[in-house]
Amino acid sequence: MSNVVVDEAPGAARETRGAGRRRPKMSGRRKKEALYFWLFISPWLIGFVGFLLGPMIASVYISLTEWDSFTPPEWVGLENYSRALTEDPIFWKALGNTFYFAAISVPLGLVVGVWLANLLNKRVRGRKLFRTFIYLPTLVPLVATAMVFKMVLAPSGPFNDLLGWFGIDGPQWLLSATWIKPALIILSVWGAGGATVLLLSAMNGIPRELYEAAEIDGASPWRQFWSVTFPQITPVIFFNLIMGLIGAFQIFSQVYILAPNNNVGGPDNASQMMVTLLFQEAFSFYHFGYASAIAWLLFIVILLFTVIAFRTARKWVFYETEVR
Amino acid sequence: MMHKVQWRRGAGLAATALLGAAALAACGGGDSGDDGALKMVVWGGDLDKETYQARIDLLEAENPDITIDLQLIPSDQYEQKVQTMIAGGDGPDIMQVAENVNSYSSKSQLVPLDEYIESSGLDMEQRFGPVGDLYTYEDQTYAIPDRSGAMIVYYNKDLFDAAGLEYPTAEWTQEDAQAAMEQLTIPGEQWGYGGAGWWAQWWSFAYQNGGQIIDDSGRPAVNSPEVVAALQWANDLTHVHHVVPTAAEYADMGPDMGGDPAFAAGTVAMNTTGFWAIGGLIESDINWGIAPMWSGEQQAVSAFGSGLAVTRDSENPEQAFEAIDFLTDVEAQTVIIDKAQDVPANLEVQQSDAFLNPEWAPEGLDMGAFGESSEFIFRAPFIPEWNEMMATFDDNLGTFWNEGGDAKTELDKIQAQLESIIE
């Protein structure tokens, strides 16, 4: 920086400094470094600009048009948005279903994840085996999982047999408008092992001394969990919360595969989610404009919840490095 | 200094964007090479691929100047894939179309074929009979029929014999059918019929009653008394008469269970579906036969089929039509029945010995049932909004099929929704 200034004529207007009249020299090493930077970042950048940013910008435009993907788009302004928000009952139903799913499956998944991680962190015989078993469901392809779930959740299937032992008359799950969403939630919680592994590694990273100190102070295991373990793993819980929220709002494959009689979103739109609705509008009904508008409305919803999560994070997420 | 960094960043971004665009262009321009080969897309599974390829081999052997690249797309992704191809300006030359044909033709994505038909001297009426004009939209022909077969009744001979019943015939009425179903049902174990929850099934009853889904003026007419009676009957067979397994009973039999697999397993005594069930039944252990659909006030049955169309992206529509002409002519159509894939649309083949006595058929199989049915096939409304219409039925009838209910209430709702969908 300084040598550039030295080069300047003393009387030159200061504000034009660095306006590019002279090309300041860059050291060979810095040049090389910059070159490598662009070289190594380029695969991501090309992908991002070509496959994400470009389509995103295009979809803003498309959402303001009526477009069947074949004939030229027709400008309609904000009509797609107003139609979704004021006229289309299925949009609100799908949004409600998605909220229902996210509101239960995300917290439930976290609670189950923390609970399992805490259990697996105990020194028990065969704990490696248990850890493997808990993670295994996450590795099974979703299509295979859904096939098994169709059998397990059959009206006279094993799950209802199990409920029968407790005197509960199980519902028809996937065939019932009331119970298909809980069935989807069960399917999502079954994959809680993914979060468990992350939480477990966070628990392993907690210094033993903290527990020793707590024990000397006479803290019960319950108290130890809430005062030592929990605060230490909040960053990982927070990470899982954000990822879970985004994932839950974008639920698609499960609905698609579990759909009874290939009626995606059925019965009676009880399992219609935002992304399945979007997909149906775009690729089955040829309403690309409307589908793009739904996509952006979903984006706003996800953004809103992510911002809320980040805002409240200060209150409960504990970073050791930030201790004041 | 600041500026310099910014300039560099800008240049970097620009270069990236360029590279990205180049990469995209490379993807788009992929396989639509300049080798003059026609691209043909069809849906289905292994058997379909084998059959189409065998027909194309015949074509290429006789027309050395035509080469066709066949692309088979799994059925559930077909529409999306083709839509993306066309939207990207890389549509196929020849595509298979069915009920949804007019969502393409109404948006001028298909080439009208009338001119080519005329200059080639192809007589649609003579070659295909009543289905010759199946794929017309606003007086223009957009596809040539390729496969076309009525829905037929499959029946389990052993179960009929055990119940001491005569086998089904085209003379049966809905009442006869229901009486037989009742006698063939053993509660919780065996059912008389596989069910009529699919449009092709219960619409047949509606048209038998004299009803229409879309009336002659193009307006929806689904809450007419005739259609209501048909839907109610179809549903009552399950929930009132218990001669059809309920959705819950099917779900208990296994994942993705329905009439076709349950019939092959010998659990239901009658099933109404298309030609494709034959392939699986030849391999099954049950003793089965086929018959034309029973009737109501009048005879009516739905048909399944597909046609071949030329898309607007084709660089050589003339040659594409020439290929379709050959593929729907006798020699190539005979392959369809030899491979037991489907019913060929070509009438001459349908009436040939190759069709009536195919090698693979079990002894005494009445292949004439297809020909007999073709006389009373009703014309399903291939409206451009076909997919939306289907979704409207599915959305509103989900609980109705699963739990039973009042057909009038549901069809009134559907009628109102269809009126807003169909302009």
C-alpha cells in the first residue's frame, strides 16, 4: 500500500487515489496465490453461478409470469402470489401440513437425538454396536425405508399389533387423512441417528474435569446433564435445529413414496406439502409461474424461521470461546 | 488498491460466469448430434424397450437412410423428462403420447400430421378403425395410434368352477357381475372383484349408465345422476357389499398391493384391467381366462393405448413421420403381439392369427375379447388439463375410496373444481 502512495505526484487529488490510473504492482507470490484462489474456488463458483444463482434469478422472473414451459411466458405481475395467498385453498392446506410436520418432527427428532446420544455416551457393554445400530437407519436408502414402512404401518401391520398389546386400537395410518402426517413424522424420527452421531461427538468433547467438579459439588446425574452436558452441546443442537428446519420445510421424497395409490399428497391433500405441491404444479399441471411463486413463498418462510432461530440463539446457545 | 481488488474480483466472476455458461451450453447440446439419427422417447420397462427396439431394427433394416436412437424413460418420470427436453429446445423427434397428449398439442409442441398422412396415402380409418382419430385436437391429427386395447375382465377359472358359476361374458349386466362377486366372496379370505377405484374402471360404469365425464360441449358433467350412480356402485362394492377388498385389506396384503397382484395371487376372482396383466399371469400358478367387460344400460368400456407423435423440435419431421408410418404398419406391429407387450393398434394385426393365437398364450385364451370390446369402447376426454382433472378426482376421492361415503357429495365438489380448471 505504502509504495503506491509514494509513487503519486504530491499535488494529485487525493480522492482519485487508487482509481486505477496506475496498476499497482502485486508481488509474484500474491499473484500466484490469487490465481490459485480462483482456480480452486472455480468448481464451486461455476456450479453456484451456473446452477444455483442463475436459475434462482430466472425463477424470480418466472414467478411473475404465467409459463407452461413450452410457449413464451406471459407477464402477470404479482398475480401468482396473490392467487396462492388468497385464492388457492390447497396452498394454505399444504403450508399448514408443512408447519405441522416441521413443528413436531424437528423438536421431536432433536429430543430423541439428544436422548439417544446421552444413552450411548454411557459406559455400557456393546456400546459401539448400539451406536452402529442407531446410525444404520440413516444409511438405508429412503425408497427401501418407505417400502418397509408401508408394511410396518399397514392397518394390521406390526406397529398396530404393538399398539394392540397396550390396548390401543391403531389407526389406518397411511390411508387416513388424520394419521398420515403422524406417520410421516414417525418415518422422520426413525432417522434421528444422523443427529445422534453429531451430538455424541460433541458430548465426547466435553472435558471430564467438568463432571468431576460437578460430582464433588454433589450434582446428581440429572443436574450434571442439564448444567454440564446440555450447555456444552447446544452449538450442535443449534446446527441440527437449523438443518432440521430447512429439511422439514422441504420434505418431498417421503411424501412421494409413501403416497397411497400413487396419489401424492393424498388422501384428500392431507399429506400435501409445499414442495410436493410445487412439483405437481410445475411438472404435472404445467404451471411454472405459479410453482415458482410457491418456491419463493417457501423461501421466505424458511428464511423467517432461520432468522428467528438465529435471533433466539444468543439466549440459549453456549460457545465456550465466547465466555465473557 | 481497493479498485484493483474489485476489478480482479469482477473479472474472476465474469470468467466464472462464462465458464458456467459454457458448461451449461455443453450440457444442452449433448446428444442431439448432427448424425441425422432420429431421437425417439418411450416409457415403460424392459419388455417395452425390447419390443420397441425390435420394431426399430425392422425399420432400419428396410429403410437404410433412417436411424433411430431409442430412449426408454421409466414411466413415472416420463412426463417431467420430456417436458424438460422440450422446454430446453432439445425435444425428441418421435415421442410416445397417451391420455395427456393434448397438454402438448394445445401448446403447439407437436407437429400436425394431416399433411404427411395425406401425402403418404395412409388411410387412418382403414388401418386403425374407430381409434384412428383418437389423437385429434381441434380437427388436426397430432399422433398416430400405436398400441390400443380395451380394458377386459380377467377371471379365475378355478374359483368360478368351485362356486359353480358360469364364466363372464359380454352379455353380463352390472347386476349379473355383482351377483357373481357375492357368490365368489369368502369374507376375510377371498373377494369376488379387484375393485373399480381407478378412473378407467369406474368411468366405464359411468358411460355404461349413459353418463359422461366431459359432455359433448366440452363442459364437465361429473355430478349427473348416471355418473353418481356409477361411482356409488363402484364404492359400495367395497364398503357395502364387501365383495372387493378395502384399502386397509389391500395394505395388509403387502406394499403397493392392488387388484392386479391380488388377482395373480388368486385372492380376488375377477379383475378389470388392460392387456399388460397377461405377462404376469402367464408366469403365475392360477388358471385364468379373459372376457369382454359386462354392460349397464348400454355397453361401454375404456381403452388404453398410446400413439406416436412428432415434436416441433424435430429437424426432419418428414422422416419422423415415415418412421411412424412404418412402425404402425403390419410388419412392425406384429412384433408387439409376438412379444406379448400389448394390443397393436393396427386392425389388420388385431384380426390376424398372430394376435388371436399367439404362441405364448395358454390354451383356450379368448384373445377375441379385445376385438369384441373394440366395438363399444367409449372415448375418454383427452382434455389438455388431463393431469389436473386426474388430480382433482384423486384429491377429493381419497377418503371416499378408503372409508366409503356419498358419491353425490364428492362429485358435486369435483364438478365445481373442474369447472374452474377447464376453461
